[in-house]
Amino acid sequence: MGDEKIQPKSSARSFGVIIDQCLDLSDHVKKICVSCHYHLRNIAKIRRYLSEKTSEILAHAFISSKLENCNSLLYGLPQNLLNRLRSIQNTAARIVTLSKRFDHITPIMSQLHWLPLNYRIHFIILFIVYRCLNGLAPIYLSKLLRYSNRPRLLRSSSQIF
């Protein structure tokens, strides 16, 4: 513009989500992983001085909030990127419960009442749709849904008894 040269960026941040030029969200996942690993290391250092409930609150505040920020955008992401995020969630669960690294994660997640990441993504999307259908979501989201109210014709409906 004018005499200024504008250099294009390879990625941009919008609403806390880093969108790269390929739209594959790999930069976003990488930033989440770096940030969460930093917080996990700090929580792990002080975990022995905390109760399980307090460490769970810290994990929700620093880890789950980052994993769940705009996580409906993560639907359809390649499995390798989802595995990186799921490993962070698993590590947080192990730190909260003081479990060993090779303990099976499913009972730990059940004990904490945490949904695995891929189920959490599906849950959030279904919750948004539920709110749209029941008039609890913003109007701009509700207008995106189209209702289909066609009656289903059965073979038995054309038969005379």
C-alpha cells in the first residue's frame, strides 16, 4: 500500500485459533501442545503438595481450557494431530491421579469423569446443534440449520386393509 511493502504471513490468529495457509490447523495444534506441556511440567513439580481435587482444578484451568477452546474446529482433523492432543489430556489425567505412565488410561479417565478428546469434540458439536434446535443458541447459528419435515412413506401405508 503506497510505498509500504506488505509481506504475507504463513499463519494468522483469529479468536485464539491459529489458521495456517493450508488450513490444516497443524500450527494451532503445535502451539497448544507447547503451551500445555509447559503448564503440565509446572503442575507436576508441585503436584505432591496438592490434593487431587486442587490438581484437577489446575488441570481444568490450564490444560482443559486450552484443549477445549474452539475444539469444534478440530472435527475431521487427521488422527496424528488428534493423537498429540489426546496425549496431553492423558498426561494431565495421570498427573492429577498420580498414576504411572504405563497404567491403562480408560479407568483413570472414568474416575475423573473426563471424556476422551475425540468424544469431547463430538459432544460439543452435538451440544451446539441441540441448542440451535431448541432456540438456546444465537440466531445466526440457528439460521444455518434447515429443517426437513417430510413424512416417510411406508409400503404398508398404500395397502388397503
